Amino acid sequence: MTTKSIPEWFANKNVLVTGGTGFMGKVLISKLLLSCPDIGDIFLIIRKKKSYDSHARLQLILQQEPFRILREQYPERLKKLIVIHGDTIVEELALSAADKDRLTNNVSVIFHMAANVRFDMTLKTAIQTNTMSAANIITLAKQMPLLESFIHMSTSFCQCGESVLEERAYPSSISPETIISLVNTMTDDILESIKPKLLGKQPNTYAYSKALSEELVSKCGLPVGIIRPSIVAPSYKEPVPGWVDNINGATAVFVGTGKGMIRSILCKSNNIANLMPCDMAVNATIALAWQVGTKKFPKPKFLNATTNMENSFSWGSIYVIMKKYVRQNAFSQPLWYPSGRMTSSKIVHWLALLFFHIIPAYLFDILLIVTGKTPFMVRAQNRVNNGLELLQYFTMKEWIFHNDNLRDLQHQLCPTDKRTFFMDTKLIQWNEYILAYVLGTRQYVLKDDPSTLPRARRVLTYLYFADCLLKLVFGIFLIWIIYTTGRSLLSLS
């Protein structure tokens, strides 16, 4: 019997998606609707947020770039999106009885994408949002008689204590159930006091909570696939090259450098930057759901969605190319000329932060106060420095990610599916990709209209000469200090 193609397999199947309002979730939903036109209903568990209810939040995301083609060419497919009011961190998902029956009796495929990706969460918040949510989804999934495939979105940085991440399960020293029990019974203060011992070699609560989530999913007894993308970056091709809607991870560095706020990054520049375009990661996620559903594996299938080592790219190379393109395509309202540097020396980095981050921020705020304006630079610079400190664990270390299962999955696809659900990172031309990354950041994150580019370039030219002048003055000042100090020492001798 010939194996069905991905669109054929998804035909008439109803799908449940959590985290559909997030970066990856938007790409996943739009891809399913565009490339699997005969798919059944797509149920989206969406919670109320601020002043927006679940339905209003869906309408907001439908106005964004991933859904443009659907709005313009296939508006009838958007009717397949069905909002389910709920909350993954609440027991029973806060579902009404009617919604629970609707899901349990109709869903064949689950994509559990919901997660909090902040590195600085408290232990309680991380376990509640990432681990307990997985447990709650599993409980619901076990009540679905039609379920054929359960895909859990993890991260390739879920086992940071390992130098090599294989495509297999990694049991934790303390069971997820025990940790959940601790979180539910202990105060925040006690949890934070024991956090270092619980985390062990994990650098933050995000990685720890995702590792626990993986263990829950891997032993749940359902037809499971666990996908581990590396650093999820803007799109390679879809919805358009360079699309991104957040300022997480590497994008924060792009923005900070382009705005002139980041002058130094602690990083081993020769380390591989394992960026994974969001559309390639989503394609691999959809294909994994198909593989789990058609192959009927006896145990969970793990897949590391990481850059192929045959087409790896270093942090240093990315940073050099990025600076070139942010200078050519200047961001609006830069604070200084983008001329940051990478260094692996903690001393050099600390000195650079002192002279190029901290001192200028205080001087700038003093100037604002003198002119009767509200100071903000010290506060902003503190946020930047805190963000850099959270990232430097990942920029100073290097991991080897085995991704044989990703390559095997590609080989199993029919020629049409290989083109539609592209995921071969060997095809990435990094120079072109970084240019699209910069332009996408400018347009979709910073909301800089293309018409602002000529003025932004003029401003950057002025800042370039100001930067040169400041370096000259600073150099003369250092020479004067050295000269006067030398004369004083000579006179004493």
C-alpha cells in the first residue's frame, strides 16, 4: 500500500493546537491551511489576555503576515479555525463540558506548542507554564479515541549539561510528577532557595522545565513525536523571507546592535550558531506528525531540528554580516553607530560594558535631566546587559546535535512533499538569509516603514562621524593619561 502524502494524510482530520498565537504557532496554522487544503477543523485553545478575549486574539493574529495569502486568496479556509476558550496551565484546561466533549470526540492530531520561552522565569512559573501544561494536555489526549499523532514542541537546549544531544529520551534525576508536587505545595521563597540544586547543570528554569515536559510526554503511552528546534529564527521563505514577530534570542542582539545599544558581546566567535528558520522547523513539525501517524512507532520519536553540520555558520560570521547589513539598512532612531564587537575575554567584555554601556548611559541620562527630559538610558541599558548575561551561556558554549532522524524524515517524503515542506538546511545561503533577517527585523519587529530608510541612513552617517570623533577624543585622553602618569613616575624616580 502506497503511503499517503502529507496533505492526503491530513485530509478530513481535525487538529488541536496549543500556543497558536505564538511565533511558531502562527506559522504552523497558516502552513496547515495553505498546504493541507482538505484538512478538517483546527481547534485553537486560546486564553483571555489583558482586555482581549479568545476570539479577539485570533482576529488580531489573522491580520498578520502569515495569514495574508489566506485572507486574500483562500478566506474560506480561515473558517476552519475554531477558538476554544481555555488555559493550558489550569487543570482540565479550564474547558467547558461542551468544548471538552467536542475535542475528545473529534481530534486526531495534537500540536502542543504552548510555552513560556523566557530564561529568567521563577521556578514556579516555569513549571506551571511549561511542565504542568504538558501534563494537562496529556490528560486530555488520553481521552481521545481518534488520536493518531501527538507532537510536543521542545527545544534542542533541553539538556544543556550534555555536550552531545542525541535523538532519544533523557530521564531526569527527580521525576516531573515530584517537581510538580513541590511547586504546588511549597512557597516561592523555598522553591527559589532549592532551585540551584534542582536545576543542576541546567542554566535556567526554561531549559529545566522543558526537560521535565519531555519526560512526561515520552512516557505517556500515546503515539508521540517530540521535536527539538535549536535557536528559532526568522523565516527562510514562508510567509515571506525574514518574517519575525518577536525580539527574543538572536533578534534582540540584531536590534540592540543595529540601534547602537550593544557594543560588546561575550561570545566565542568560532562557535556554531545553530539558527533554525521558523518555517523549516514548522515543516519538520508537520512532517513528524505525519510520520508518527503513518509509521505507528512502538515508542516516542525524537527529532532534533537543527542546522546540518554540512552548512554550519559561526557566531562571528553572522555578526560581521549582520553589522554590514544594518549599516546599509539602518534602523530608525538609532542611539549610536552600530560598531559592537565580540570577545571571549570576560575582562575585555566587562571593560567594554563599563566604558561603552554603563558610563555613556549615565552621561546620557544626566544630559536628559539637565534639559528637563525624562531619563531612560540607564534603565534601558540595564535591561540590555541583563539580556546579554542570560544569552552568554549559549554563546560561550557549543553543543553537537545529532539530527539523523531529521535527515531520515526528509528522505521519506515524496518529491512534492519535499518541495512543499522544505526543511533541508543545506540549502540556506547564509549571506542572503542574514540580509532577509535584518530587513524582516526592521519591518516586522521595529515597524520601520521602507520610506524611513533614506533618513535613517543620513542619521547613521552623522553618527558614524560622531563615533569616529569620540574614539579620537577617547584615544587622545588615554594617551594623555599614560603620558602624565609616566612623567609623574619619572619625576618621583
